[in-house]
Amino acid sequence: MAASNMHNLTTLIKRLEAATSRLEDMAQATIDPSSHTNGVAPTTSTASGGAFGGDAGSSVTALKPITELLPPAIDDFDRVMNGEVKTFVNTSEELGGLVAEQSAGVLRAFAAQRKFLIVTTKAKRPDKQSPVYMEILKELQTTMGIVGDIREANRASPLFTHLTCVSEGIAALGWITIEPKPVVYIQEVQGQAEYYGNRILKEYRDKDHIHIEWVQSYYKIFKSLSSYVEQHYLQGVTWNKDGIDAKEALDQVQSGNTSSRSPSGPTSVAGGAPPPPPPLPQFDGAGVPPPPPPTAKGASPGGDMGDVFNQLNRGEAVTAGLRKVDKSEMTHKNPSLRTGAPVPRRSDSQNSTSSGSRGLPPGKRPKPESMRTKRPPRKELDGNKWIIENFENEQAPIEISASINQSILISRCRSTVIRVVGKANAISLDNSDRTSLIIDSLVSSVDVIKSPNFALQVIGALPTVMLDQVDGATVYLSRDSLGCEIFTSRCTSVNINLPPEGAVGDEDYRECPLPEQIRSIIRGGRLISEIVEHAG
């Protein structure tokens, strides 16, 4: 007998919970959909204390629309924009001029990345080679390119180091294409920006303190962005596997309609907010079910539950309004319908414990350089400066006839040979991969920055060679340039080839590698560094 009573009580509690849930859904469904804001139903308030209290004629008397709740990842990204990014922009406006103009481009680039992240919370992951993916990245590519263009177009500016610092650091927004561990990429870009930022700190240490604040505010952006990515996208950008098409999501974001019929996708490693409940089905073909009859004045909201159980005891009438599925729409009778929504492969599941060992190997890591729009080659003399950029895989050497008062700027070239005829003033080369340089003579120096697999041959005299962040360099010096000074910073695999001694003959150049291992010791309270030598 006791067991039977307990079973009845349990059944009664379950039915009460189901009835309460249904009443709450019915109350929300009675709100006019046209009054929704951003696809989210407004809150309701009634004249009495209960959800359905008051007189029979009373219904929803006040609607308080609320804005759509953003996913936690987007909300935290807004904090970065309204915090560190905004502080940097305000500090840049105090400096004014080109610095303020470039900082506005940084703000637009962050806004473009925010749109990209919103799309990822609403859409399925598209193929990285598809036009849709490139269209999603287009605005971010354009805004990042504008930041770099301001630096390239104002090399003569007295604040050129400031412009270079920002243009080097804006590449950190390319973390969205890096998988896994985009935080490491951001830190690498930060190191590149700090190379120029530290120059500013040293130059203005005892001059104008606003420049110090400007550099420090820019550094804080990297720190906040790294923390943000580490919190929400530790292994790379995540997409909504149950979301809509990427093109449709992009159209929604661009049109300002941020609501979506699909739940928000995963936005962090630790998990985000739960998805909203599905829409309430319609019963009896009569649209939204009417609310239950109001309670009498003075009665408690939950006093009489008889009407509620009468609604639940309607039996088959509850499903009378549901449409019967035709045989032509049944997937088990029409296998061709299954091709529209294939079951994801096991290797694509991020929650599978065996996906790491059984899944396919990760794809090729995309390079941040791919985010830059390819520009036409350029070779022109601007005043007393030669500008050479965007040459790739040139079959014939690019020849320049320079004079003693002309400098040469080489940028973003790849697999190209450049021949400088005559005695020029100075040569600067940056962001050029597998570029070879053949020169006669220089008055000043050759400055090479971030150009892997670089090669230089000197026919005449060269006073100075400066290498910064160069991975792999080969330098051939002539007899007239044996007094050349070579400065290196963060370089590897640099070999200096010296001409043969004595008379000119068929002897080969002598290869001398620059040291990379340094031992530092403390002697007498002073730090002494010396080259590590290996015998044998």
C-alpha cells in the first residue's frame, strides 16, 4: 500500500511539473511576435501577481522588450574593443596626424573581426578554399591592408617608427586562421611589434611621455587579445556545427539582423551558454493554445489544479492538430533524402576520445600571409627613392640603375633576383622570401628585416650589413668590402663567404658561419658574454 501511494505521488509530481512547463510556454507564446527585438521575445508583466492572475478580460498589459543576448565570446570581445582598443585610439588622437588615422584603421579592423566571430557562432564551418570563406574574411583583409598602406605611403614621416609598430602588430588579427594554438602566433607578432615599440620607448624616454603611454597602450591590446583567445579559442576558431549556411549567416550580420533560428554554437573550450528552447508546437490547428481560465480574486495562483489536469487528460485530442507525414517525405522510404544532411564523420567530432588517434591528420597550417590581398608588382622612382615590391617568381633579374643620392626600398618580394647597378646610398629589404640581391657599391648599409633565405653578393665596397629576424642568409663579400661590419639580431643560419686570399684564381670562397650560441657568465658583478666554441 505504501509503495502504491509513493508511486501515485511520484506520478502526480511529474504531471505537475509538465503542466507548469506548458503553462509557462503558453504564456510566452501569447506575446505578439511583431514586438520582438532582435529575434528575442520580450518579457511580460500582468496586472496581478501571478502569470495568469487578474480578471478574465485582463491579459498581457505591458511588454518590456529586451535585446538579444550575445554569446560569451562576443561579449568578451566587446570588452576588449571598449577597453584596451578604445584607450589606444584615444591616446593616438592626442598624437594626431597619421598616427590617429592609422589607429582608426585598427579600430575598424577589430570591428571587422567581431563580425567574423559573430558569423562563426551562427554558421557551419565552410571550406577554407571556398569563395564564401574568402568573402567572410574580405572586410578584415581590407581593413588590415589599409593599416599597412598608411605606413608604406608615409615612409618620410618623422613618426614612421610609430606607423611601422602598428602595421607589424595588426597582423595579430590573423590568429583566426591559425590552428592549433593561435595564442602562440599572437605572441610572435607581438614580438615583432615590440622591436619597433622599444625603439620608441628608448627615443622618447626623456622627451614626451605621451609617446610612452601610446606604446604601452598598444602593448596592452596584445595582452588582452592573448587572454581572450586563450579563454575562448585555445585550439582555434570554433564554428556552429548545427548552425545555418555561412553565406546566410554573413548576410544576416551585414544586414544588422543578428538573430538566428539556430542555437549559438560552441564559443569556448570550457563551454558557453546553453541553447534556447525550440519553439512551442501548435495544437488542434487553432494556432497558439489559449491560456487557462483565470483564478478568482483572492485565490492563490496554484490553488485549483483541476482545470490543468482536464487539459492534460484530453488524450488523443492533444495531437489532433499535427500534420501527417507523407511517405514521400520519409527518409527511411526515400534514401535520396538522406544525402541532404549527411552524418558527420567520426574524425570530425571534437568530443570523441578516439578522434585524436583515428582521425585524419590535421590539414596544412594556413599562413597569415594568405590573408593579404595580392597586389600588382611595382617598380618606380619616387623622388630619390626606388620602390620595388610585390614581385614573385620573376624569371629575369630586376635591374636598377642607381645613383649616389638614391635609396632603394624592397618589400614583399618572393623568389626574385634584384640587380643594382651603380653606387647607391642605402638599401632596405623587408618581408621578402628567397630574394637575392646583387649590388656594386653602397655608401651606407643593407638593412634586411624578416626575409628568410636571403642572399647578397657585393661586387664593390659595402660598409655595413644589418640583419634582423632573418632565418637563413648567405652573404658574398668582395675584396673591397672586407672591412664590412655585420650586425645581427634574432637571426639563424647566417653564413659569410670571404674571397680567396692571394691572387685571383680558381679558388673557392671560404664560408664562415656567424655564431648563434652565446654563453653569459657573471664576473666581478658584471655580465660577460662570449661565443661558445666546439672542439673536434
